[in-house]
Amino acid sequence: MKFSKSQTAAYGLGAVGKDMVYALSSAYVMYYYNQILGLSAGFVGLILMIARVFDAVNDPFMGIVVAKTRTKWGKFRPWILSGSVLNAFVLYALFAVPKGLADGGLKAYFAIIYILWGVTYTMMDIPYWSLIPAVTSEPADRESMSVVGRTCAGVGNALITVFAMRSVQMIGGGIDKASERTGFAWVALIVAVVFVIAEAILFFAVREKPADKQETTEATSIGDMFRTLFANDQAMVVVLTIVLINTALYITSNLLIYFFKYDVGGADWASSHMVFNMVGGASQILAMMLLYPLLRKMKMKNEAIFRLCLILEITGYALILIACFTGLANNMLVICGAGLLVFLANGILTVLTTVFLSATVDYGELKTGKREESVIFSMQTFVVKLASGLAVFLCGIGLDMIGLVGDDSTEGAIVAQSASTINGLRLLMTVLPIIGLFCAMFLFRKKFLLTDEKIVSMSNDLASARGTKE
């Protein structure tokens, strides 16, 4: 079987819908509960970290449940549809908190609803990506559909990061807390409806192969993940590098809205925030689709591209910091120019970490005699979620430490922060990511061995070994 054009379109639409939901939750839940509802940033960060660690641990168990599912609609599509419907209800509940809740009741509500959001999202996310091999066994078609899924997911993410905050203020009718609270509820409802429609189209458009013809995959436990990782030193290097790079990005994405509201400031700060995210989202997609292939056509080695991107990203953060302390924080041309370096580099780094992780599978097979694709890539999902949890926890603690004060005004006036708070915010948003990226650079230079030449050599050695066995 092969994906038809209509199935490809439906699969891409499903990716747009699910990543709109993910982006709304990951980018704005800290702001909503801290700035609008008044919970401390430290508490919100702690709950976000606990929920994401729980979600990461939950992934393998959900994978086992899905693998054992047998219905007339297949094993994956029922979970995609049911998980999407449940997640849509929870998403709306997450951003439509009953007005009577306060203090302990609000904290309990947030903790329960956010953990439920993670569980229901996992219910549909794992089956979504597992659907590709359930439909087609052609390697070229699988690769093509993976590109479609990742690219469309990037589009869904960009739609939210670019337009959500502006939409919240327009629908809510103002920039005060009450208006933003109303706006978030409506935006969450709209996104939830779009999400369910997109996944329903996917459910009806795509057909799985019969269960007896689908490839069977062995369930992966958390113990399996870590045993395989510790036995493969190059997988360990790549995974730790992914943690450092993703933590840097997640710190930025969580603090960006605070930076534009309180540092860049102005009544129209949401428009500046939208423009910056538009530049960032477009540059990441272009970097993955155009810039990286161009660099490869120029015969540039992957390890050299990786080092260059780390340097560019560090430079971008440094330029943002310099701009802030030289009175240029309000200059969108300067800020967007520096941000362009960060997001272009990060787009390519996302591709390269996947390429390197694939190479560690060959490395592990040569070293141990076992080929562990599923275990290695399950570990990638696991550690990315852990990185996300660590980042939001650091952001929450950091915001409390610098003494950032939320708005109490009902008229839309943005409370003025102290100079020390603004400087602390600038340092949090730039210096913490720079430290993480320098650590990634050091680790990569000292421990990474899988150069382009080494990868070709490993492939030849494996082909020779398999031919000998045959």
C-alpha cells in the first residue's frame, strides 16, 4: 500500500491540528496561570515539570496499549480519534477555568487538568506517528510521509506562536486580565474544534493495513531504553546534546512573552511578539527545507554544519542580550535579526540531531550485535519531554527569583517592573540558553565520533557483515 494524495493531505492536516493544540498548551499555559490567574511562576513551573516527566514515563505504557489494540478500524485510528476528542475537551478546560476557583482549589484544578491534558495528548500522538508503517511498507513513501508530518506540524506550531496572543486580545476585546482570560477561553475552543475536525478527516481518509499484515514491534520499557542508551556511548552523547539544545529553546519560548510584554512593552506589544514569532517560525521551516540541503550540496560535512549552527545560535542570543543592554530592545529590526540566527540554526540542529541519532543505531549494532531503532528513538521522545519539563521549571523558579510582578489592573495598563527585574529577565532568556549551548558544543567536540566518513564506514561494515551471515 501507499499513501494517496488525499491521504497525504489528510495526514498533513492531522499534524497541523495536533501541533496547534500542543503549541497553545506549551507556549501559553505558564503565562495564563501565572499572569492572568495569579499562581506563582514557581508553582506553575513545578507542576509543568511533574506533568511532563509523568508524560514521558507514560509513553512506553501507551505504546504497549496501542500495540495490543485490535478493532475493525485498525489499531491506531481509533486512538487518534478518541484521544483527540478527549484532549480537545481537556484543552478547553485548561484555558476556561471557572471564575469561582482560587488559591488551593485553583492549584488542584491546574495540576489535575494539566496532567490529564498530557495523558490524553499522548493517547493520540503516539498512534499518529505509528500510522505511517501501518499504511505503507515502502521506505521512500515512509520517508516522504515523515517529512510531510514534521513540516505540517511546524506549520501548526507556527500558526499558534504567531497569531494566538493577538487573537486572544482581539477576541477578548482588550489587553487587561479579564479580557485576556475571555480571549484565551475562546481561542482554546476554536483550536479544540479545528483539532477534532482535522483528526476526524484523518480518521476517515486513511486506511490501515489489516492487522495480520502489519509489522509487529516489540514493546519498549523504560528499563530497555536506559540499558540500550548506556551501552551505546554515541547514543548517550547525542541524547544529552538533544537535552541541552532543547532546554535552551524551551527556556526562550516560555520567557519570550514576558520579554515582549514587560521589556519591549507598549500597548501593542502583542503585535511585536507576533512579528518576532513569524520570523522565527518561517526561518525554522526554511532552514529545514532549504538551507540544510543547500549546505549539503556544497559538500559541507554534517559535523561541521552542527558546530556552525551552535556558534550561530550562541551568537544570536548574545546579540539579543547586547541589544537589550544598549537600549535597542525596542528595535524590532535588531531583535528579529538576532532571532533569525537563533531560529535558523535551531531548525538545522533539529534535523541533524535526528540524523546523528539514526547513525547511533548502526554504531550500536556494530558494538553490541543488536539493532535497536525503536529503543533509541523512544528515548529521544522521552528525553525531549524531560528537557521541556526542566526548562519550564527553571523558568518558573527564575521568574519568582527576579521578582516579576503580574498585572492587577483591569484597564489594560502594564505594570512597570523594576530595573533589576527587567535585567534578570534578559539574563534568564539569553544567558541560560547560552550556557546550555556551550555545554552542548563542548560535549560534541570531545565525545562525538560519528563523522560523515565514520557513518559511511559503519554502513559498509554492516553490509559486509550481513552478507557474510547470508
